[in-house]
Amino acid sequence: MGETGAYPEGVRRLVILGRGAAGKSTLALALGQRTGLPVVELDKHFWRSGLVATPPEEWAAVQRELVPRPHWIMDGDLGPYDALAIRLGGADTVVLLDYSLPRCAWRVVRRSRERADFWRWVITYRWRSRPALLAAIGAHAPRAAVYIVRSPRALDRLLRTDALS
């Protein structure tokens, strides 16, 4: 695994999207361990000190540097701050964690205090962000394998297959 090129034959470039606190980073780390693909946690590249967003043109430039790499798992959904086209255009696989508001809200409460804009995104995700995500996936990743996962049980079933290996 690693840089030797001994990666699995299937998934090479995987994007993980979903509502805040859906478990994107947890899934990315688990899949990274399972496949040996390097994990790129987009939050670490996007948010500056004090939770200041990277300006859109700089964020696009960062993604243009990351996406051409031959193998990766990119986890992150930056809601209204995001620019998806670049990374979706490079993806061969997309996983959308489409968990319910109560499940994600409970996880947010358990993990930390969040800003009001984060809560607005989590609460309005289903009717604002999700339709835009689905449209972006259709437009920028038309040949990618897309998995829309609506519950942890469904994710467990998906992980028992070889689809993400």
C-alpha cells in the first residue's frame, strides 16, 4: 500500500459528502486504513485560524493541487462555502452520507459547541444543500459510482461489499 502503487483495483479517488456530523471523517479514516488510499481531510485545508473560510479563488487553487494526485479519499462538505466541481470532476466514486437531521444534530451536540452558521447549514441541509449536491454530482461526476447512504445500517451493508475497496 502507500506510495508503492499497490492500491486496490477499484476505487482510486473517493469523495465523501454529507450533512455536518454525519461521520464523513470517520468513514474516510476507516476506508483509508482498509484500502491504503491517502485521506485528505478538506476541513484542514479549508478553515484558517479562528474558523475563517478560505476565499473561493484560493480554495479552487488548493483543490486544483490536490485533485490531480492519482489516489485519494477526500472527506468534507463545506456547505455554502464549498466549490465541488473540481474534486467531483476527479472522483471515480462518491459517497453521500444522507443521514437524518435528528441523528446529525445529536452528534453535533455530543461532539462540541458549534457556531450559528454551522447549525443553519445542518438544519437546512435537506432542502438547500442536498439538492445542490445531487445536481453537482450529476454535472461534474457523471461516470462516478455514486452511493447515497441513508443510515449507519446501510453504510455497514455497503462496507461489507467490495464496492469501496
